[in-house]
Amino acid sequence: MTEYRVEHDLLGEKRVPQEVYYGIQTLRAVEKFPITGIRISSFPNFINALAMVKDAAALANSKLKLIPEDIRYRI
């Protein structure tokens, strides 16, 4: 049995599977826009590149003191 967490956005609330890392906006996009049928997990290099961009953004924001240092290293 899948466990869920309830998330809220401007459109209301939605149950998101507990084990996933994405949130309500990604869930809505997946439901509404099944454009190609190809899952992003088919592109591990793209996922790694996105992670590197996010890491660089967190580092830059941390150095500019726009986010606390402890948030910079959260996964």
C-alpha cells in the first residue's frame, strides 16, 4: 500500500506519494502533460546536469548570504 503526504498549491491540495522527491507542481505537470511518454529517468546524464545546476545555484546563494549555510547542504 502506498503512503501519501498532502501538499497544497494555488489550485488546491493533492496527495503525493510519500517516497517521491518531487512535489505537487511536478505531479500536476506529469498528470496534465504526458507529451512523449518517455520518463526523465531514461536520461541519467540530464538528471546529473540538473543536480549540478541546482548545486551551483545553492552555492552562489549561500556565498551571497541569501540562504543559510545549513540549507545549502540539504538533500
